[in-house]
Amino acid sequence: MMANIKKIGVMTSGGDSPGMNAAIRSVVRTCAFHKIECVGIYRGYEGMIEGDFISLDARSVKGIINKGGTFLKSARSKEFMTKEGRQKAYNALKAANIDAMVTIGGDGTFTGALVFNKEFNFPIMGIPGTIDNDIFGTSHTLGYDTALNTVVDVIDKIRDTASSHNRLFFIEVMGRDAGHIALNAGVGAGAEEILIPEEDLGLERLVDSLLRSKKSGKSSSIVVVAEGDKTGKNVFELKDYVNENMPEYDVRVSVLGHLQRGGSPSCFDRVLASRMGVRAVEDLINGKSNYMVGLLNDKINVTPLEQAVKGKSEINKELIRVSDIMST
């Protein structure tokens, strides 16, 4: 059923990720293709409350597909967590004659969108943008592939110095609740051990594994640690523990931090963002609402926002086994 959609808003919220600009571009140009007005909402839900809007057309998004971050900016909004804040946001959208919205972000963004839709029956489609890849209903979130390439490139460089000085490096990557970056980048970079929230290796087993690596002739080692891993209280405790039990190693720590979020999006993320933007707008036009666009088996599908928020992304068990074999 065709909906009477004449103007669509687009916003980015939460942590930025490479590919968000490409997704904004796709939403704007799909609107232009279907002769629908498009409005950019600055600073996420905070900008929505304040009515911080800008009209966007096909030419206003030129030259951004290759840019990291988000030109619409992003912000957290405590006021949107209140009923009064959401009422202000709704009033601002209606005053600007915005009929529907595409939200680009992660779990927090979709939780806000879900509540907003339930309260005001406002048509919304979500596009998953987070480097952690921790959203249910899609095999890839925007920015994940780019982050993996960034992490692997950095680990390759660190390995050069680790090998030169017989050092053991603990490299902490993002992943507070999910180990997708650590697992995939660790396998891709040939790490000796990978520590993720989903698998509790334990301090003793970690040392046993490193001792086996040492006995097999390895003079240096790389251990990739997801920030949410529970093997130690933090990556520096891991360093201290190994220092005490393996004094033959010169142990160093490298925390990659926000380096992983920046940079030009990969071709994969640019193409994925383009596909997702088209689907989000066309679903709104066709009367669909309250769904998240995702990639499953290389096909663009949709998942109800409630499932995307409440569901849990699964770690690849086969890849864990591959990692164990490769670290022999």
C-alpha cells in the first residue's frame, strides 16, 4: 500500500561510523529520484527536539560518499529520553511537515525510534550504523568492514615491531558487548590469541597458550583483546599477569580506541550504505514502518525494530575454531 509520504527526514545518532555519509547520500538521492523532499536533521534526537533541520537535494550530498563520520553530526540526548522531550521532537517534525524518518545508528538509536513510533505512530525506518556489528538482523552494520580493515592494518604494523624485539603485544579493540571486530581482525592478522566477551579464556589458560607458542618457536606474539573481554579486569591487568608468569617476554599494550571509527569507508561499506538507503526510503513510500534494513545472505532484508533491539547478534563459532587451529 502506497503511503502519502511527501517529505522524509534523515538523521544519524550515537557513535559515528564510516559509511554514515554514504547512507545519508543514498537516502537523499532516493528521495530525489521519487520526487520526495528530504530534510537533514542535525545532531540526532537533540537536533530533532530543537528543530535543527536543513533541506537536502541530490547536489547537496555530492562528494561525501568517501568521507568518514557524519556531516549531519551526532549527539546523545538525555531530553529525548523523557516524554516531554519526545513531544517536542514530534512537534518540531510536524511543524516542518516531515511525514517520515530514516534513522541511522545503533542499538540506542533504534530504542529511541521504537519508543517514538509507539507514542506517535510516526513512520520510521532504521539503518544500522555501528562498527561493533552488534545489531540483530544483519550480517554487517555500516562501518564494520572499514573498522576491520583499519584494525588489521594497524596490527600488521605492530607485528613488525613485535618481531623485531621479541615482544608480546596486547592490542585492545572496540567491542564492549560483542567480539566481532576482535575475532575477525585477529584471524585476518594472524593473532596468536583472541579474547572476546563471548568466550572466557581465563588467565591461566592464556598463559598456557602463550607458553605453547613460545615452545613451538615463536619469538613474539600478538593477542587481540575486545574491550568487553572478561579474562582480566582490563588489558593492563592482563599485561601485569603475563609479566609475572612469563618474564622472558617484553610485554606491551596498544589500545586502538577511536582510531577504529575514523577513515574513509571501504568499498563494501559504501555499496552497502547505498543499498540500505534505497530500501529504507522505498519501504517508507510503500507504507512500511518500524523496521530496520539489514543484510542477510547478501540480500537486503528488513527486521522489525523491536527484534533488532531485543535480539542478540551471534558470534561465528566456526571462526573461533578456525582461530584455534591457526594459532597452532
